[in-house]
Amino acid sequence: MKVLVVGSGGREHAICYKLAQSRRVTEIFCAPGNGGIASIATCVDIKANEVDKLTQYAVNGKFDLVFVAPEDPLALGLVDKLEANGIRAFGPSAAAAVIEASKAFSKNLMRKYNIPTAKYELFDDEAAALKYLDTQKAPIVIKCDGLALGKGVIIAQTIEEAKAAVNSMMADKKFGSAGNTVVIEECMTGPELTVLAFADGNKAVAMISSRDHKRALDHDEGLNTGGMGAVTPGAELSCEDNRRINDEIIVPTIEALKKEGRPFKGVIYFGLMLTEEGPKVVEYNCRFGDPETQAILPRLETDFMDIIDCCIGGGIDKLDIRWKPCCSCVVVMASGGYPESYAKGYEITGISTCGKLVFQAGTKLMPDGTLVTSGGRVLCVYGEGSTPDEAIDGAYEGVSKISFKDMHYRHDIGRTLGSKA
């Protein structure tokens, strides 16, 4: 099979890595790809959000499958356009991807179908939002309605902080049109957990759990980022915990989307909080998470293409999906200054000799073969072991052997319970 993967980050590197292991995949292309992906796929100079160009390229190239990984092209309807042009595609339609593209939609969906989540209110008027905050207590969470690269969430410790967040989103347009509507919700407490699931429009099968670390600095301090590391499993769950997550959250969500005329096919992301009242939804994503994907996919033993076929054609609940029995950890190595301003173009050394699996994100391969930094999150180093500590130590062993100027990473991935939201 000839496959095109859309995207350019560490998540897409992990997807290409796993596709390359399939007995059925013969050629892999990636648009636009990165310096690491270039070693296993042919990189194509088309941006992930150039929907029309990607569709035409897929048609002209007679691809057997296009795997759409990032949220932006999914929300823009790339899967719909590909299918309308006779190209088989993996990922949800734009109608289903709205569960991530609009937090207002997803919160209202949860309210309508009694899916447990934080209490909330929606505002498209700044004055009304500020007035509402005068009646609330901190800490409180402020979220952009639209897509904001995982950064449009502020956990305000005071009401003054919350008002400043509303002002920056709605008046200053810090996140552009994503902040035209804001969600103000109660601040839930408890360990965070990520559960990804393969879905075929009717049924969903959960993957192994993971736990992301969003804050930029050790001890869950600093700004929210796209993710600074992840571990699997994400928590020690009892049979009752797993039952509640499946019966109260996963199944009702898939059924709700189907009832709304938005059947979900692809990977659906459940960001959960394990509260004292039970598991509740923090957020939905319409695709593989990053960096959770880099911690999960190396453990997958079932042929990835078999899973993709079932997501597209149905029968995902009938497939025997197997996972390597171990723990895993990924540590993100970022550019100094991320998630705010940072420099690019610094040479990266040590990847080939660190002895670990390394997924590349913000990297660029220069004409002379030098690998340099080209983004905020640069690398994602993978470790595994029979215990969480072995996996964590393995990842940090790899990190210690890699170097680039002003590199930054957290030293406590897997050692804390993860960010609160």
C-alpha cells in the first residue's frame, strides 16, 4: 500500500514509524514531514492545512490511504474532500471533528447526553463573562472555544487572573478567532488521565491509558504547552474505574455523536480527570494526542493497518488489539523559551548514539546532512521497562546523551500526577 501521512510533528513521526512496520505498507509519504520522518518516508512540501493541495496531490499520486493526523486539517474537512475524490482516508469528518474544534459544542454535547464533566457557562460577550466571574470563586478555568494549539486554556488562581485571561482572549485576541467565545468552568481536582480510543462510527475500543504533562516547568509549574512528556499506563485503574470510563464516557460519547448525525471514525481522545465523584471529561480531541502517541504506539503489537481498516470499514470491536506488556515514558526536549518565543537553527547531536528510540518534531535536515532545531518541541525520547521507574529512567538516559543549544526539558515526567485542569 502507498500511504500519505499528513502532519509534521513527533506524533506523525510515531505514526510513520508504526506504519513502516506493517506487512502491508510498501511506500510512505509525509506532508510536510520533518528531519526525522525523512529517514522513513518521502517528505512532501505541502502544509497540513493546505487542504485543496493535499487532496490534489493524493489524487494525482493515486494513494491507497491518507492518514490525517493534526486537528486543523480534520476541522477543515480534509477527510471529507479526500473521500469525495475517491481517496480512502483515516480520520473523522469535519462534522465529527467539531468535538475538538469547538469546546462550546463539546460541552453542550456532554450536557445534553449526561456525560460527566465540569460545570460551565459559555460567553460570546466579554462584559457578560466578566460580570459572571464576579459571582465565582477561584481557582477557575478559562478556555478558548476554538483551536489554539493546546494553549488556549488558563487555570486562574484568582478572579483577577481569570478576568485578565478573558480580556486577553476576547479583547486582545491572543488566540485569534478561537477566543470569540470562551468557556468558563469549575476547576476540577484529581489525577489527570488520557484515554485514546479507536472508533468506527458505531463502536470504540480504548487503547492503553496514558498521562500527559502539560506545564512547561518541573512540579507542574509554568505555562501550558502542547505537552512536555507522557507515560503509560497513565494510572492504576481498577476494573470498576475502567467500567465507568467505558460505560459513562466512551460509549455515551460515540452514541451521542452518532445520534447527532456526526458518526466518529478515527482516533478519539478523552482527556479525563479522576475526581472524587468519579472520572469526568476535561476535553475531547479528534485525533491522536501529542506526546501521548509517542508513548503508546511503540507498544502496539497488532498490525496498524488492520486497525485502520476496521476504523474506516467497521468491526473495530471484533479485532484483537494487542499491546506489549511493559511501561513506557517519553520526555520532550524543547527549545529554550517554549511555549513563548524561541530561536531556531541550532545543531542537534547525539540522537544516533543515545541508544533510545527518538521521535523528531521541530527538526530540519539541512542540505549538508546537519540536523537543526526548527520548532518549539524538538524531540521526544522514548524509554520502556517492566516498571514505571525503569521506563522513566530509560527515557532520561537517552535525553542525557542528546544536545542542542538552549535545550529545555522537564526533569519529573512520570514522577508527578500531571497538570490540573
